[in-house]
Amino acid sequence: MTITSTDPRTGDTVAAAEPTPLADVQRLTAAAAAAAPELDRRGREFRARLLRAIAARLESRRDAVVALGRRETGLPEARLNGELTRTVYQAEFFAQVVEEGGYLEATIDHAADTPMGPGPDLRRLLVPLGPVAVFGASNFPLAFSVPGGDTVSALAAGNPVIVKAHDSHVGLSQLAYEALVEACADVDAPQGTVGIVFGTEAGAALVADPAVKAVGFTGSLTGGKALLDIINGRPEPIPFYGELSSVNPLIVTAAAAAERPEAIASGLVASVTGSGGQLCTKPGIVFVPAGAEGDALLGEAASLIAETAAFPLLNARIADSYRDITAAYTAAPGVKALATGAESPQEGSFGSPRLLEVDAADFTTAVAEECFGPTAVAVRYSGEAELRDAFAVLPASLTATLHTAADDPDLAPLAALVQPLAGRLVFDQFPTGVLVSWAQHHGGPWPSTNTLHTSVGATAIRRFLRPMTWQNAPVSVLPPEVRDDAAVPQRVDGRLRL
Amino acid sequence: MTITSTDPRTGDTVAAAEPTPLADVQRLTAAAAAAAPELDRRGREFRARLLRAIAARLESRRDAVVALGRRETGLPEARLNGELTRTVYQAEFFAQVVEEGGYLEATIDHAADTPMGPGPDLRRLLVPLGPVAVFGASNFPLAFSVPGGDTVSALAAGNPVIVKAHDSHVGLSQLAYEALVEACADVDAPQGTVGIVFGTEAGAALVADPAVKAVGFTGSLTGGKALLDIINGRPEPIPFYGELSSVNPLIVTAAAAAERPEAIASGLVASVTGSGGQLCTKPGIVFVPAGAEGDALLGEAASLIAETAAFPLLNARIADSYRDITAAYTAAPGVKALATGAESPQEGSFGSPRLLEVDAADFTTAVAEECFGPTAVAVRYSGEAELRDAFAVLPASLTATLHTAADDPDLAPLAALVQPLAGRLVFDQFPTGVLVSWAQHHGGPWPSTNTLHTSVGATAIRRFLRPMTWQNAPVSVLPPEVRDDAAVPQRVDGRLRL
């Protein structure tokens, strides 16, 4: 059945794509498998050129991409422009990372005597895994979709990529894919370096295909588990890098609530409602002290929420699910609605922002499930013991945030309490906005991700590489990076060398 | 039912242990979970002291360990002495790795303007995962058992460890565990830093326990799959690092066979029969050129095998399985027995070495399954096309080995053909003997391992760490390694700094 995308603001059809027949999926994976050794051989200089060509080709289509994105996702123009800038920067940044070469972990132990007898010459390097399947996410049509973090990580590592386009922006997926194809042509990349499939069945076939050696996925816990089940059924299990579900607790200390209630309230509402709350790092559960100062903070937040119009959500399924989960939250014991945004005159895919409140004593898993959309639950707490009890209920997240003040007691115990629940610990800022950089980490304990890896930042490349060691090998077969005096960082006989 | 270990040379009972009741398993995992934050807090200097104390306590029991190991495993004294030396060295080496601190991947991006606007201060570090379950292997009672690579990797990373003792050396497991307990006392480690369980049910309960955050396993593909099934059934999936099954192809080029047939034959027979062939890196499939020079090499190898006495295998199950698989190999179409070692006068656990032969045209998966024991299959080939066809049948391995000579044509195509099938590529040496060092890699594509990680060498620590980033954090909550000017290698604002 033809896949159509819809403007969530109007319900109008925007674009269409045919589901990829399974025979075509197999042709694409075979082409990717054939391209893999050649891509490996081409080396880092080529990969950096390919990444820069992708950046240039995406940038050159900026106007068309943003205009189509606006219609297919309902996201604001400024957000789509920002997302494209981020994706272009990311491709250029990864080109630099590849050129620098430290990500390869090149290591040389020369032959030497050891306490166990003579040791051989050993040279270790990370090598590409092979074809990677990337699943586009609905909420980042440019940053985690056909272009984006997973695609450029896999290409930077030297692997062919086949993307499963997200149903809700098939037009943008096609447009962005054309940019990838042009970029491949610009640098004369091997046939099969990039591919695209449409439709759920084609996506499932991709994950099951023996030629595919890893999967990158950003999406729901349910979707992630379905793909994991396919992988667990393969004769050869392969790495699945899923970024799945995150409630992103944010804790306001009593001192912080007293010091700057308005600043925290306005920052919080912006972070909860930005992009219609459809960000994996949206702070969904906010711990606010009981009492007057917490009341003031939430009063300010409630008025800001009440003034906020409904958002066009990304698609009808997300809008339905948002309505269901906010209804379930509201119906949970002890939960009180503090504010609801202006209702939309439109039907369909719009969702109004909401601020709910519950006492820490009533906080249960019923309000600790991710709500994808512009809603936050304020949990009112008194003292660290109540926080500790609430945290025992909380699932782990990509991020946890602390808003603190100079008057706070030693923060180390609070940070230690939160650390097991998150991959990134934010202080006095908001978790939305994930900078692409060397020190970034976007991942966390289950269910936020299922791996120990990141999907943002320089180390995202590591997901698509495996270690390989050459023992006593002639120089002629060694990759350049593990030859003596190569121009990349190496650890030689135990010592790091730049 | 009481678990008893047996001397494979005599069938006499050596030691006994009671299966750990499930309530005790839970007490152990709870103690480990309680110890985890304190172990994290103690820091690297403490961990290095703990590792050195383990080395010292194992060394001080050398005589008792080797004597009991001799009885429980049937392995020669020289091998057990060498294995203990390796394990002691490994603990000391990991202490150095921990002290150096590069394994933490400390990364700092100071707050700065970026193409996406102002970027926050970000600091990334690898942090401990939590309690680790380690499954002892039958074939490395000291290097991959209660002490060994997995245990010291997990402790070096800062995690508590609970070992599942292997049934076939329960006495040695208890003795080595006492050394670990003494070492913990020497450095005043938190209660729960180490634990031990006995029996299959206790092992399964350990893997299913929510407090356990990773599993290290060296053993059979069947055993590994059973544990993976338990993990796949957990609400929270956790990393499973399995080192499973490996046939370790070894290729002799025509030029090498012509140049040094006797040296290759004697090295090969030593590698195939060392430790009764019960090494995960034993070369099991040997590609030998068809024709006179290959005949000469195999003739020499056959006489060496024929002179070799039967080995006491590690336990009766392994001996039974060895008999079954060598019988199946021998019965496979086109397979010819070249030599069988002297039969043992003893019943029970002894296995005779065997050299089999098959033409490349007849090479099928029937002889490409791992045979754990002193047997190798020679595959006679003519030219690269036959090699290529045979490689399409071959499962991936921990290692692949090439024996080459100066007269060989360019080796790069042959190396490229073999690379996807192995994690370590050995030239003109033998794959058995896995040095503990910085550049070592002991892992490979499925089914040799199920992950992209190693179980030997400095980077084995990485398995038991997860990344964590602090954003805009006060110095007081930052771990020392991500403070400015810490005494560990750091990447600061994109530049590596020693």
C-alpha cells in the first residue's frame, strides 16, 4: 500500500512512496555488501571528502528541505533550519574526526620479551563492520533520519548505509536521499554506498538480512523491542543501537526554587514545549520542592503553559498516543492538572501542552512512562528521603538535570543519587539541545538505550567499528594507521603518542 | 546435588562443592550492588592496589594452585605454572593500565561558541557499570575462571564481581576465590566486592538477577546461547560478552609449503595438540596446497601426530563430545584419516590426537564446526579460487593465520580475503598463545564472539564501563579525571593531551 505523508496542520497529503519490494531490499543489501571492502580500502581521506560532499549537497538544498519539512512535520521553520545546520555541521565535524584518526585506537606493541616469554609484534586498529541499517526517526527528520548522526557515523567508520525512511516524512526522505546520492557521485563512491527502503516490511527484512552487520535506531521502546526480536532470531546476532525512551528527570533544589523561580519556570516551559515536546531529551518529570517557593515556581510555569497554543504533532499516531497518555496520567491517583494550553481550533494532529502535579508520596510508575509531547509532571517533594524513594520508581534516562543554587548543601550526594539513572548529568541548564562535540554523550541505561554507546558526538562512530589485530604482519598488508610513525595518534609499546 | 570434580587421568574424585541456594545468590548480588557505588568512589589508586594484592595472593599460593590444578584438570604442570604467571602478570598489567588512566577516555569540551550557538561545558568519562557476573571456563582454570581476564577487567573498571565456578574445577575455584577474598581484605575493599556461586541453577539465577549489569563468559556456543536467552528474557537487557566458538583457519601458501614444510608441520602439531587441543585459538582447519610439497608437509605432521600419546581431556563431557565430533568428521564425505595418535591404555577422559584430510572440493560445514580437542582437518587446495569457495563455508573465528614465504605474490588480496573471518590475523606464527598487552585483540565476528569487544588485553576493561557526560557541572561533583589538568590523558577541546 502506498505510504503517504500528511501535513499535520491541515491533514493534506504531502508526498507518497511505494513500499520497497523485498527483492529490492535484497538487491540493496547485496550492493552494500559488495561496496563494503572497497569503502574500507578507500581510507580516511576519501571518507572525509564524502562527508564534506554530503554537507555541501544538503546545504545547497536548504530552502527546499526546510519548506518540505515544514509541510511534512509541522515543525517550525526556525527549528528545521537549525536542525539542518546541525546536520551539516555534524558531517563536517565527523570529517575532521576521521582526518584526526584518534577514533581508530591505533595501538602497536613491538615484538619484545615479556614475563611470559617472547611477545610477538601486535598492531590493533578499529575496522569497519560492514553494511549498516539506519532507521529514520519521526522527530528528527534531518538529524536522525536519512541524513543525521547514524548515517554519518556509519559512513565515517567506512560502512555502506541503507536507510529505512520514516513513514511520516517520505518526501523529505527522498529529497535528502537524493543529496546523499549526489554526494556519493561527487566523490565517485562505490555503487551501493548508500541505499534507501520504504515501509515496515522492508525495514524488517533489512534487519533480518545476513548482509547487514549493525542497526541504528531512534524511536519508541515498542519499535526498538520489535527490531531486537528480529535480531535475536537471526543466526548471527548483530549490534542493535537503539535510542528508545527517556523521561529526563529534572530536580529543582529548595535553594534554587527560592533563588530564581521565574527563570527556572520559563526555561522549563521552553524545554518542555519546544518542538511540541517531541524531543528525546524533554524534561518529563520535574521534582519541585513542596511549599511556597515551589508553588511560586509552578504558578509561573502554569501561566506560561496556559498561554501556549496547541502544537501540530508529527503525525496522527503520535497525536493519538499523546492524548491517550495524558489522559492516563491525569487519571492516575493523586494527579492534579495545573494548566492546559489553549485548545486548537483544528482537529486531528494537534496537542495542547499540559502541566500536571503529584505529591512525591503518590508518585508511581503510572506517571513515569515517557509521554512524547508537550507535557510535564511536577512531583512535589520534601527532603532527600522523598527524592530517594521517588528515584527508586523512576526508569533510567538519557539525561538528568539538577537546578541548584549557592545556598545548597554539598551537591555530591545528590549527583551520586542521580548518576545511575542517566547518561548525561546537566547542571543549571536544560537537557534539550544536544551539542555535537567530542565530549557529548547521548545514551544511558535501559530503557533509554540498550547499549553502552552514544548516538551523538565523535564517539558515535565507535558503534560501527570492530577491533582487529595483526600479529607479525608484513608492512605491505598493514593499514597505514598501524604502520610505524603513521600520522595518527597511536599507543606504541604502552605509551600514547600524538 | 553435590558437584564433584574428578582427576581426568584416574577418574578419582578430587573436590566437591554444594550448589549455591538461590537465596544466597540473591544475597550475593545485593551485597555486590551495595558495594558498587563505594568501589566507584574509591577511585583508580585503590583499584590498582586491589589488583596488585590479587596478583600477590595468587602468587603466594602457586604451589598449592598448580598441584590441585594438575589433579582437577589433567593439564601439565608447566602449562598451569605458565597460566598462573600470565594471570598474575595480567592483574599487575591492569593495575598499570588503571594508573595510566587513558582507558577512561576523559574528554573535555569547554563552553564555547559553535555554529549552532553557545555550547555548554561538557565532560565525558567512562564509569563502572555495576555488578558483573563472570563464568569460569573449563579450559583456563586460572586465566578465564575465578581469577583471570574477565574478573580483573571488571574489577579494574571498578565493578564488583560474582564468579560462577566451573563444575570441573570446583576445588581450584575455591582455592583461587580464597586468594581473592584475602586480597580484598588486604586493601580493605567493601564487603560484596567479590562473590562466588556454584552450580548451573545458581549461574542462571545470577544472569537473570536485576542487580547484575553485565556478563562475561568463555565457553561453548550452546552454553553462550542459553545465557543469551536468559538475558533476552530480562526486563532490562544487559551486555553479554561471550567468547564462544572458533575454528581458527590456518593457510599455508604454496611458497611456504615449498620453503619450510618441516618447520610448519612441527609448529602446527605443537599448536594443535598443546593443552590437549583445548584452546580457543587452536588451529582447527589447515589449508595446505595440493601436490607434492603439501604432501611432504602433511606427511611430516602425520608422523608427529602418530607419535603423540592420548591426552587426558578436561572432563568426561568434553571427552565424549571429542569422540563424537571426531567420529562425525571422519564419517563426512571425502574425509580421510591421515594419522591418529597412540591410543591411551586408560578408559574415560582420554582423547587421541588426529589429523584428517579433505579436498577443498569436498569441504563443507560438516568439518567446519569447532572440534574442542587435539584434532585438525587439512583442506587441500589449488589456487585462490578454491580458497575463496572454501572460505564462503567457513564460520568466522577469533584468529586466522597465514604461513607465507618470500616467493609469494602480493599478500594483500589474501589478507583482505581472510580479514572478515577473524579478529586477529597472524603471519608465520601460530595463533595459540594470546599475549596480554595493549594491542592484543581476542574476539571476532560471530560465532567466535557475540560482541565487538575483546576478552584479552588492556581494552578488555572497556566491556564493563559506560560513558557518562557532565554538563555545566560544578567542580565539586566532577570525578578527578575530568577536572582541568588532571594527571590522565584527556582530549581537551578536540586535542589529545598526555
